[in-house]
Amino acid sequence: MKKVKANGLFPVVSDLLSQGQDVRLPVSGSSMVPFLRDAIDSVEFSQGSFDQIKRGDIVLIRRMNSYYVMHRVLKKKKDHFFMVGDAQQWIEGPLYPEQIIAVVPAIWRKDKRIPCSDLRLKTLVHIWLILRPCRYFIMKVYRKIRKLI
């Protein structure tokens, strides 16, 4: 299997989304651990808008430097928003409506589709966002436990 860099792939994804198609792609990177795992999970992208996003949603944006990133909405204001990776403490923003490429309505774990609207998932995400200041220590313990398993 050949890997393609996001900057080469996401313009094609943007075109497909603008035609009304949804796109499913494997997750790459570790910024969304523990909810999304590199090369194990995949995400479903749908065309999205600023009006529909809310705290806890996963969005794909294009940064001002033309790089693409997929993280979780932390805070939404009247005309901008902030986001953070699940494995990060650093908050990115302000980000603006025109930077939104897609929203993630569902994640895929193996062949099981998990809607992001699932109440259990939303509850865990809400708790995880509250724990953002403690993530460094939580992830450190998580990594140690994973090594033991």
C-alpha cells in the first residue's frame, strides 16, 4: 500500500465533498489518541458549515499555511472557533468559517460505524475536553499501560 500525504489528498477530498459525496479515510497521526488511532481507525467526512459545528465535533480545516488538520472543536464564538487534538493541550485558533473543509459525522473502528452523535461517545468526549489541562499526565499513564499490554 502506498501512503499519500494529506496536502496531496485533501484537495481531492474537498472536490468530492463539494459534489455532495462523503469520504472515508484512515486516520494518520497521533494527535487524536485515544479516540482515534493511527492506521487502525478511519473517519467519515461530510461537507460541513460553521453554523452546524459545536463543541466536541471533529472538523477538518485548512490552516492559513495551506496545511490540513483534523481536530476537535473546543470552543465556538459568534464568528470563529478554537480546536484541539485529543492527545494535545495546545489550543489552535482563532479559526474562521472559510477554513472548514469537512465535519466528521462518524468514526469507524474496524468495520463498525460509530456515529459521533452516540450518547456514550459524546459523554466521553465532553469529559475529555474538561480534562484538557491534565492530558499530559493522563496520556503518560496511558502509554505506560499500553506498553504493559
